[in-house]
Amino acid sequence: MKKVIAINGSPRKKWNTATLLNKALEGAASQGAETELIHLYDLKYKGCISCFACKLKDGKSYGKCACNDDLTPILKKIEQADALILGSPIYLGVATGEMRSFIERLIFPYFVYDENYSSLFDKKIPTGFVYTMNVNEQQMKDSGYNSNLQITEWALKNVFGASESLIVTDTYQFQDYSKYVAPKFNVEEKAKRREEEFPKDCEKAFAMGAKFAAGVNIDGIN
């Protein structure tokens, strides 16, 4: 049985990002996979501390993160996974701080400082990243978000073999907009998009999970 792990980089466990990740895991489960959703905000950990133990010649932590905290068993689980799906809202143009710290700890130990940034991860697995954001698609492009997201996708692909992104724009932030100071937004338009477009985004997330679990037509994975 294949194992598919999803990592929630949002502080909310039942809103946009978490909903999409759960849909992705439902898709994976539909193909017979074992699934697990991990909430980063439940864990106590730091980002990379630049100790370089993972790069030390003949070191006991070569290719592994030497830090020992709540993230340590999660990184071990990922070593055994058959697919990995990350999810995060966009804060100020990038993923949340917790997700960024997680990615540092996940990615850096596997990178080899050679010409091609070779990977020490011992197999190829599909990876995905689900992004949610309040801005619409045009605002995302105008703000240059794509460059940031593409860097992460490149890193995941370089280490694990394949990566793709699901970008969900113009999300519904509040359950009740009347309670918050947010005059910029047209509440009716937000609600309409939530009703009409978010279910389609959920379908895309489900399809991602199903494809990863089935292991077919994934660029870079043979």
C-alpha cells in the first residue's frame, strides 16, 4: 500500500488550505493509498540553523538534518512516503513562516553542493504544492508571486524527482466578512467565487492526490 503524506502550513485546520489538502488525500485514498495529514502549527521546531552537519564529510548526519525536535519524526516519515503534498496560504508573497522553515529542513540536507545540485534522496516520488491566496490571478502575476512559487517547485523537483503546483486565488478569508474591517473586498463577489470556483479547486486537488497514488503520467517519475 502506498503512503501519501500531506503537510498543512496554515494555522487553520478547517479552512481553505486544509480543505484542499484533505481533498487531495481523499483522491489518494480512492486509489488505495494510506494517507496522513500533518499540521505544522501543532509542532515545535525551527528552520535550518546553518550547522552544516548534513554536509560534513563522513559525518554521522551527512544527508540528514541533525536538529532533533518535533520535525525529526516527520522528516523520517517522508523518507518512507510514496508521495508528498504541501499546502500553504500566501503571506506577503510567500508561504507561511512555518512552511518556509519546514522546507529548509526538508530540502537542504538532500542538496549536494555540486554543479547540478544533485539529490541524496534515495528514490523518486511525486510532490505537489497547494497554494491559497486572497489576491486574484491577475494581482498574483502583477505582484511577481510566480517567481517565488517556481523556485520552490524547482527545489522539490530537483530533490524528489517531480513536482507540480495547484494555485488557488481569490479565496474566501472570513466566514463572516461583516465582523472584519475589509472594505477593499466585494463580499458578494467573494461569496460567489467561493460557491462556484472553490469546488472546482477541490476537484483539482482530489485529482492530484489520485494521480500521485496511482503513479501514472507524472513527469520525471518512471
